[in-house]
Amino acid sequence: MDLTTAEPLLRDRLARTEERIAAACAAAGRPRTAVTLIAVTKTISAELTALLPQLGVADLAENRPQVLWQKHPQIPNVRWHFIGHLQRNKIERTIPLTALLHSADSPRLLASLNDFGREHNIKVPVLIEFNCSGEAAKSGLPIDDWQTIAEQLATLANLAPRGLMTMAAYGATEAITRKTFAHLRELSLKIQEKTGLTLPELSMGMSEDFESAIAEGSTMIRLGSVLFDGLGTP
Ligand SMILES: *Cc1c(COP(=O)(O)O)cnc(C)c1O
């Protein structure tokens, strides 16, 4: 699909999605500004991705380092989020391009990110990814590891932990999905209590379940297919 055909469709998708986000916020008694829409651009070309800031979307996400490296110089003036598994040997090239890493998913990765922060004299902003759904295939730390992670975070001075991230199980019922999201919220409170950290962000909710996530306190929803299905592959 060429850009002139795709642009009005994309504009319309964004408007309809925005209405759903606003309605979900209103239903939850939360201000619209409490929830950031992050467009997950992994299925669309750099050309289509480049339309997003003009259409008012300033937070974009990729899940593969190479694609982020490629798109980043082409699309300035946005915040890039990284939401996929990050191998430690890709930290050096990826973190400088990333406003927020959502997927810190192992003690080893956290330690390496902290090393990177120390070498560059910065605090690396991260979300800790937990597997709250219990699905074997899902990425993220097991919930039972939370105390160990909390203790580790307290020792890593060059990280800026901002919150937690999770994914609901694929195809789960709405009731189960809401439980998963509620679980992440409760986990965040426990970690904050134990560490004294302030963790304002909950990155949860995708195309299939963002309304449930907003009801459970999500501050960042990561939307791909609801915005881009049918608009073309890279
Ligand atoms: C692809 C992806 C999304 C977006 O998923 P949709 O169901 O297409 O909205 C969100 N989060 C992560 C981690 C992803 O990999």
C-alpha cells in the first residue's frame, strides 16, 4: 500500500483508538493524560513510521535492536522505547537510542545495564519485565524472583528503575487478563515498599487488552495491530 493511501487510513485508526483510550480512562476515573500511547512499529516500514509524529504520536517502540538502529536516524523528534529481548552485547548500540527499556528481564542484563550506566556516567531508565501470566513461553522474570530483584535494584546506582512491564497470556479471557494486570500493579507496590523506590510506570496493555489494562492502572499501552493491521509490512 502506498503512503498516500495509507495516511488517511492511519489517521482514522488513530482517531478511533484514541476514542477508545479516552473512554477507558473515563470509565476508570483516570485522566487521559495518565496513559501514554506507544505505537509499536515493528510491522510497518520506516516511511509509514515517519508519519506518526506528524499525526501526534511521539512515543514509538521496536522489539528488535537492528530495526531500531535502522529507523532511529530516519525518525527524529520522537521517544523510542525498546520492548524486546535485549542481548547484553547489543546494549552499547541500543541504549543510547532508547528513551526507556521496557524489557529488563534478567539479573545479568540489569547488572550489564548498570555497568553501561557507570561507564557513561548516566542512570539508565528501565522497566523490569515480569511474567505475570505464568505462560511458559512468555518472556519476563518469574514473579517469585521479585524479592531478589528488589534487593539487586537497591545495589545498582546507575539504573533509574521507572516501573514494571508485563504481557497477558495470548487468548486469555478478559477476567484472567485483568488478574494478570492487577498482579503487576500489586507487585509494583510490594517492590516500592521493600526498596523505597518510586516506580510510577506500569507498561501493560496491547491491542487485544488495552482497555482492561487501563482499568487496572496501566500508564503505558503498547499498541501495534489495532493501529497498523493491513497497512503494510516493512
Ligand atoms: C508486538 C508487541 C506489542 C504490540 O502488540 P499488538 O497486539 O500488535 O498491539 C506490544 N508489546 C510487545 C512486547 C510486543 O512485542
